[in-house]
Amino acid sequence: MFLSGGLYAITAGEEVISATRAALAGGARLLQYRDKSDDSARRLAEAKALAALCREAGIPFLINDDIALARVVGADGVHLGRDDAAIDEARAILGANAIIGVSCYADLARAARLAAAGADYLAFGRFFPSRSKPDATPAPLAVLREARARFDLPLVAIGGITPENGATLIDAGADYLAVIDALFGQPDPRAAARAFQPLFHRSAR
């Protein structure tokens, strides 16, 4: 079920379900539910609805850092950051076939450790100024190029990505472009997702 690349949508905002439906219709190929609030009832309801949308669309559905929620709603996996659970803990709870992605920031040594620990993809960034994470440490394109040379895993780029700047990341080695504001911060997420599609249909890098 894990695809070879494309637009990686990460949720934000209040109209999550309708916006996600639109983003999937526009061509998003991977979805991560990211909600750091304490409203567990709403998070459960939204995660269930998003899991159903992704099953219908035939794309993987991941949840940011909440392994228990991922298990309850039958998500395909989780995305883990620096302060989240370890890969082996997530694997023990979610099973051998779960997709477990990890944030590597601009740290290739961390990426090597997590790849050896069984990560299914490595995410790097932020590459451009980001409204979602304005204080995140910048990552240079050289990190992606080195990661492409070193790791035989899908690579995800994140941070301020738009249809105008995404091509440089794909050329540097990114398989997925992870997008928050350029999808969920737009009035028409379907059109916003469609605007990314030509980046993934260019001639091979």
C-alpha cells in the first residue's frame, strides 16, 4: 500500500474532513492526521472519518505521534518525531506491516540510526520558511542529496513547500513533498493539491 512518491498531505485547520476529501480528490497520495490538541473525543471522531476517507481513496493514512489512536482507528501507521515513541514500541503495538515514518530534521546521523531501527521513510526539513513551524531549524538541500545517496528508503521533504519551489526538492532526492499550509491553508484544497501534480510527472531526475 505504501506508494512510491507524491504529495503528502498533513492536516491542519478546523474543516479537516472536507478539506481532506478535497485534497485527496486533487491527488494527495499519503495523509497524516496531525492534531496536538487535548480534545480526545474530537480527535477520535476525526481520525475515524479520515481513516475511512483514505481507505476509500486507497491511500495510506498515518497519525502523528499517537500510537494508541492509530491502533484504535486502524490507521496504516504513525509518524514519529524527536520526542515521540521509539520505532520498536510503535511496531510492537501496530504490527509488522505498519508504516512508521520518522522526522530526521537535518540530521543524517539520526537518519542512519532510525533507518537501521526499521523506519519506513525518512523525513527531512524544514527547507523553506514555514508558517506551520516558523521556528524549525532550516535544512539545506545538501541533506536530501546525501540522504538519497546513502539510504534506500523513501525520502520526505517538509517545510514551506509550494508548487513553485517543490521541484528543487524532488531534484535533490525527495520522493514525497509533505505539505500543510499550501493545502489546508488554501481556500480550495483540491485545486491546491492539483497544482502540485505536475512536479511528480516531470521527466525522471
